[in-house]
Amino acid sequence: MSMDERPLILHTTNLFSGLLLIFLGLALSLGYLTYFNSLIPLELQVRFNGLEEAVVHWIS
């Protein structure tokens, strides 16, 4: 069997992650992520921002 004749094997996790990546790319390019962020309460956004900064500080 040569390199060109390998079978294509797709697992459900590969398909799901590919579809999720396409969905997030479309949502980002069409501006729907901004709308989604406006649905999250401000207090929760501030809390997640603090958590994100702590993780970035811990990594770097």
C-alpha cells in the first residue's frame, strides 16, 4: 500500500471539533460573538477577566 492509498478514517470527535471550528470562525467573522458577549452579565465578565489575567500571569 503506497502513501496515496491510505484509508481516510474520521472519528466523531474529529468531525465535531472541525464543525465547532467552522462555526466559531463564522460567528467571529459575522459579528455574532460580540452579540453573545453582550448577553453575559458585566459582573461575570469582570470575574472571568480577572481569572484570565491570573492565568496569563501564572504562565508568563
